[in-house]
Amino acid sequence: MQRNSRVLIVGAGVAGPTLAFWLAHHGFRPTVVERSRELRAGGQAIDVHGRAVDVLEKMGLLEAANARRTGIRGMDFVDGRGRVLARTEGFSLTGGVAGSRDIELMRADLATLLLDATRESVEYIYGDRPTAIEQTDTEVTVTFGSGEVREFDLVVGADGARSATRSMAFPPGSWRLHRLGRYIAIGKITNFLDYDRWETFHAAGQDRRVCYFAGAGSTRAMFTRTDPTLDVDEHDGQSLRARLRTHFQHDGWETRRLLDEVTADDDFYFDDLRQVHMDSWHRGRVVLVGDAGYCASPASGLGTTLAMVGAYVLAGELAAAEGDAGPAFTRYGDRMRPFVEDCQERARQGGNLYISRPRFWLQMQQIRLSNVPLLRGVMSRLAAGSKERIGTGITFPEEDLRTADAA
Ligand SMILES: Cc1cc2nc3c(=O)[nH]c(=O)nc-3n(C[C@H](O)[C@H](O)[C@H](O)COP(=O)(O)OP(=O)(O)OC[C@H]3O[C@@H](n4cnc5c(N)ncnc54)[C@H](O)[C@@H]3O)c2cc1C
């Protein structure tokens, strides 16, 4: 049993269950509290990239994750009348080059995989949330919405970009939100175009994009648009749906039908893209991981990678320090800082092509590209950009120990 072994993790998204897995592995006793009543099934395909694939492999989940790949084989760009402007086999904007080591899978599939891997070793509480977090030098008292009060040794906020843990445990002014001035909205659709592992993009002007995505077993539509004034209440589903309709209702291709289906989805997902910037991710016995501490936004294409790597590194530093939180949290911060900054910078530079890069989209509307190999080359270069270098650009705690032993 480790020192400081009672750890409360707030949030069962990607970072929370990954951290719980590794803490249990190292002899801690994690409890995860999730405000939803059950695992949230919404969202699109996400990308497990670079060192996050190593984390999955170390968890023994690589084969299972590979079996759940979306398997997207390529994509079309269409104009407002549905005419194909360009087609790329073996490459898609959401998933990159087909057959690479990166794993594109539905967010819900990844979340289920992580949950299944931790069910036995971790206590999960669904449908509840902390309403107060108070810490002394020796422990943290957490009051839950249900009225229950419990003591923990450490608390980890893994509750996403709008983290309530951050608001409760860190002073105002200790984080900055950087809005990127765009949003994405995603919902389930029927596969009415009968695609087989294929995606299609329609760019309406340079700032509105609609994507029809039919991966193995799930079909989704995604809308993305510039909206610099955006400051949304994520719980006000009605006005988010109305906003989406207003912005896209006059667009061509199949947009009207996609709007109808997406806005009827109960698990409709909407995100105004924002980054979280903090000088320190810990305060006493409370620490943040994933989007809660350093959201890079979906425009980075590396949010899930950051969350999984961050969780693995945090658990590794706690284990290496034998539960001594102060030094472990400091080393976690030092190790993660350059990696986080690179991921966030990539998003600001327009890393994720399907969300950013208005000029590219304008050109797509204007020209009918016949040179597909050239197009594929340009797109893979633009889409990959610095991703490979950044996604592999961090060493894990045990790798330092190995290097030190060898020296
Ligand atoms: C439903 C959903 C769909 C998504 N879809 C996409 C997508 O299509 N594309 C993309 O790039 N990114 C998407 N994301 C974001 C992406 O999953 C994250 O950026 C990334 O995986 C980092 O994960 P995380 O665990 O830090 O945060 P998240 O995945 O956001 O997980 C945070 C978890 O904390 C829970 N939570 C929040 N507040 C509280 C609280 N007060 N108490 C208890 N629990 C709380 C949330 O319900 C959620 O389960 C989605 C997130 C969600 C929640």
C-alpha cells in the first residue's frame, strides 16, 4: 500500500480512468466520481497518437483498441450540389493515413475500453459530483452533491476544460482561458447515404464545414464554424441547437437533413474551442490532469493523447515518489510542461486541418482538383505537420530511471 493512497479522481472521461488504472496498478486506492449517470456516448472519432499508443500498449489494451478502429478508408470533398470535387483513397482528414500506428476510434469506444479495464480495481460513483473541496496539511475533505462527506489523501481534477475541481481548489486568476473563436457540434445520424467507412466534407464558404462520417459501426455528422463572440452555456442544449440551425440552415448538399438528425440526438455534443493555461497544475493535495489543467482543444488533434500521457506520467511520478505528493506533482508539472506547450501551440497554428485553415478550404471550393496524388500529399503534409514530433516528444518517468541505471 502506498502513502497517500486514498485518491479521489473527479471525471470518468479519458484522463480519469487512465489515471485510475495506473494508480491501482501502483498500489493506490482510487475512487472515480462522474457527474453523468452513465458513461457518455457522444462525440466523434478521436485520435490516440504517439506516446499515448505506448500507454495503451502498456495497459494491455492495444489489440482491443485496434479492433475498434473506425477503419476510415478515404474521403470526398463535395460542393453544395453534392458533386465530388476531390477524392483521396487511403487518407482522411479526421484519421490521417489509413494503416498508420495511430488509432482513430470513437470516443465512446475508448471510454468504454478504459472503464472495462478498471471496473474491478477501482470504485466508480456515477451521478454525483464534489460541491466543496477543503484541504489541510494531512488530508482533503470532499462534500458531494448527494450530501455525503468523505476524506481523501489526494484529489485529482480530471473533469474536462470547464473543470469544477479547478474552480473549487485553485484561486481565481490562477488559470486563463484562451478562446479560439470556433465551435464544433457533433451528433449521431442514420447512415442514409449508405457509406462504408468513408467521410465526406462540404465547405460552405471558408468558415463553415460539414462532415458526414461513417466509421465501422457508427455514423456521425460534425459541423464547425468560426464564431468569435461565442461564450456558451454547455448545458443549454436548446439554444446551442438553435444556434447551429441559424448558422447552417441555408447551406447546400445534405446539410438540412444532417441538421435535423444531429439536433435530434440526445447526446448532441457542442464545444466552443478553448485552451486552458495555468502556471501550476497543483495546489497542496489537489492536482489537475487532461483538459482540466491543460486543454489544447480539438483543434490540436492531440487532446486525447495529452490526457492519456498526462495520466500515465502523474501516476508514474506518484509511484516513483512513493506517494509523496509535493515532489511528485512538481516533477509531473516539469515533465509535462514542454509537451503541453507544444500541443497548445499546434492548435493555435491551425494544426487540425478540418477545423482550422480557412484558406485551404476556400481553395477547395474554388478548384476542381484532378491531381489526387498531389492533393493527398498536400493534405497529409498539412494535416500531419508537427504532429509526429510533438506526439512522441516526452519521456516517461521509468525511462529516466532506466537511463540513470545504465549510466
Ligand atoms: C461527451 C464528450 C464528447 C467528446 N467528443 C469529442 C470529439 O468528438 N472530438 C474531440 O476532439 N474531443 C471530444 N471530447 C473531448 C475529449 O474527449 C477530450 O478533449 C480529451 O479526451 C481529454 O479528456 P479528459 O478526460 O481530460 O476530459 P473529458 O473527456 O472532457 O472528460 C471529463 C469528464 O468529467 C466529467 N465531469 C465534468 N464535470 C464534472 C464534475 N463536476 N464532477 C464529476 N464529473 C465531471 C464529464 O462528464 C466527463 O466525463 C469530448 C468530450 C466529451 C465529454
